[in-house]
Amino acid sequence: TTTEVGAGTVIREYVTIHRGTGDKWQTTLGKNCLIMAYSHIAHDCEIGDNVILSNACNMAGHVTIQESAIIGGMVPIHQFVTIGQHSFIGGGFRVSKDVPPYILASNIPLKFNGLNTVGLKRRGFSTEIISKIKQAYNLIYRSNLNVSQALEAIRDSIPQTSEIRIIVNFIENCTRGII
């Protein structure tokens, strides 16, 4: 079994990274990540490109963190959780369910706290795309619809840009439920 670390990834002091097990055979860290001091990446984790793990993040096995996500300091992440691309999780909050793409997450228990607007703007997302993402999450989190109904409403009422398809696919494929 192996561990692969992408080019340009910085791993700071006292970080522990476990190699894969016979299940996935590999733990992977993408390119240009920053893994800060005292973080732990367990077996069979998959970390995308440009991810930042702040100090003392602790990941259980089989966690997936998609590209350009940022995790605040001292965040424990439950096994088999998936954290969506371009999301931001505040420091010190436990992650026990999947975190959808493009959002801010904080509080106890962890919950949706709006879009990661600053991060999206810094990464070149247009105001129009950010507005469509916001519409989708308003249907999911701020309407009286259940998740299945919200996904149907998203398909019917919001143009299906690649970002909207990413949100819908993420939620349809999550295994732990979303925050």
C-alpha cells in the first residue's frame, strides 16, 4: 500500500500520514496543498489539489476532501465523510456528515452558514455563477422543501451550469447525509 503526495504540497511539523490499506491501497494528497502542524491524515484518505488543513486537523480513514477546500484548525473529521470543493469549515467544529461544495460550515452541530463567497470570488467565480449557487442552496437549506424536493426544484428552476450539476451530483451521491 502507498501514500502519494502531489507536487508543491507543503507538509509542516509533526504531521502524520498513514498509507492506504488493502481496501483502497492508497492515501493521496493532491498538488499545492498546505498541511499545517500536528494534522493527522488516516489511511485511504483522498485530498484534492489546493486544499488547506489548518493546525491539528484530524481525519479518520476514508475521508475525501475535494479540491480547494479549507479546513479550520482543530477540526476532527469522521470516517467516510466527503467535504465538497471550495468549501470552508470553521475551526474547532466536528464534521460527522458530508459538507456540500461552495459553502461555509460552522456551529455545533455543524451546519450550513452561507456560501464561501470570498473564496469563490478569489478563485474567479463570476457574480452570476455565485448567484446561481446561492439560489440552489436557498432551496436546499432555506425553503420548506425536503432534500429530494429541493433537488427537483433546482433541476426545474435553475440553469444547469457545471457548478449546479456539481452540487446536485454531490448530494445525490453522498453516503452520510449532508450537514
